[in-house]
Amino acid sequence: MKKWIAFGLSAALTFSFAAAASAQQKTKLTVYTALENDQLAPFKQAIEKGVPDVEISWVRDSTGVITARFLAEKDNPRADMVMGLAASSLLMFETAGLLEEYKPKGADELKEIFRDQKAPYTYTGMDAYLGVVCYNTAEGAKIDTKTPTSWQDLLKPAFKGKIVMPHPASSGTGYLMVAGWLQGMGEEAGWKFMDGLHENIAAYLHSGSAPCVQAAKGERVVGLALDMRGASEKTKGAPLDVVIPKEGTGWEMEATAIVRGTKNLEAAKKVADWGATKAASELYSKSYAIVAYPGVSNIPPNYPANAEQGMIKNDLSWMAANRDRILAEWSKRYESKAAPKN
């Protein structure tokens, strides 16, 4: 009996040591992200299943906040990777020499727009998101307006104080819309349009989704917001028309990159490789209609049928290079209607 007890204790200790050793072998990666809060747990689970020897530790905030934080830490980077952040932000990091040059295995199989277009190769796209108009038909009828089909429709006097949109300094959705207007209309016409739009704006909100949520609740007539939020709110029963104006709309992509100088480079490369797989795009498609891997699609109900056709010709490098200048000018003109930050 004593032999069996001794054997059992020995086996238990061996198992415990093996489990401890296995845990110690995991590499902890600090990943900066602007993914939505409800995406964090599923992404962590999927990454750690696909790359069993890593442990993901998220640092999450809005696009603008994460971008500012990362740049502020440029002399002493605290992240190993960036994932689920606007590609234009990553291009700013690349220009500052803060990203590792690395092309993930399988990246060549992705749609061309999701691959870094210029050397050095530092980021890989995950999914794309667009700016849309969320128009509350019930509230619009009260002020005798119709569903906007053009950006210029939003300048009508009937919409005065009835429109909300994301603040471009704190929301990636807000910035992609501003950059889309400046690229699509030309800078002079784009600023003139925004001057007119500002007259009808009630507030600039610090979220890419909140404007559509407010429109869905009838608190506003129009919310300029994220495409997927528009489809979601309409599917929940809100009296919304989700519109991509006929001139086309700005867009951005979420992307992944490795931070230069990380002490966990090999582990980070494995996660970047996973990010370019079909399985990863299938995860992305649970949150976005347009993803990197060809053939992966999960179009939600009430998503605009002309979405991909409505994406303007977008120069992400221009968005990155001109971000500070554009935001400074935007703030000088329109900051007076910024909503208070929580």
C-alpha cells in the first residue's frame, strides 16, 4: 500500500511540475488594440488556441487614444504587438520607425488591399469598416425630410441640430469620414462641406458606434457611424435607413503589426502568421462584413448592398502622413461642439 501511495504522490508531483513548466513556457505578449470590448475574449481564446505557446494580454482603448499612447511611448515601447488598430495609425508608426519589418506566412493569399503596399512590409490588414449614414425615418418624417442619398443632403436647414458624428481625434470612424471627404471631394470642397455640416451638428461624440445608436433611439435624426453598427441597430428593429451616399464613402482597415525591439519577436511572428490565416478571417467576419481572406464572407442582415462598390479610392499613406495636420485644422474649426469625454 505504501508503495502505491508513494507512486501516486510521485505521479501527482510529476504532473504538477509538468503543468507548471507548460505554463512557464508560454510567452506573454502585450498587445495594444482598439477592438471592441466584446471582441477581446473571443480573440484571445482563438489566438491562444492557434498559437498555444503564447498568452495574450490586451491594452485596449479607442483608436485615437491608443495611437497617441503608442507614439508617446516611442522611446520606451511597452507593447509587443498592435492588433485591431487602424492601418493609417500603423503607417504613422512605420514612418517613425517603430514597427518590425515582417511579412506573415500566407499574406500573399490575402486580398491585395489588405497587404502593405510599400516597402518595408510592416502591417497586414484584417478587415475593413466604412462610414455610413444612419437615418431615422420616423424622426425624419416629423421634420419633413427624406432619406439622404448624397452627402450634400445633410446640409439642408431642416437637419440643424439633428446630426451627430464621431469625433475624428478620438474615433477611427470619425477620422476615416473626414479623410474620405477631403480625398473624395478635394480639400477645398471637403472643408467647405464640413463647414456646412458643422452648422447642423448637435455634437461630435467620442465613439464610432454611438451616433448610430442615438439615431436608432430617436434621440437624433441622423447619426454618421460605422457600417456594422448601422446594420445591427436596424436588425434590432430601429426605424433606420442605412445609407452609403452616392459619392462614395471613406473607409479604413484594422491591421496587425509587430513592435520593433520587442523581446518576444518569435512569438509575435507566430501571432502575425495566425492573423493572416483563413481561420482568423472567419473570426474577423463575425464582426465585419469585409475581411482579408478571399471567399470568407458573413454579410449581416440589413447591411448596405453597395458597400464595397461605395468605398472611395483611399490612400492610407496619405491618411497617415496628413493626420496631425487634418486633426489640427478640424479642431480649430469644430471643437466647440465636441461632446464631453467620460
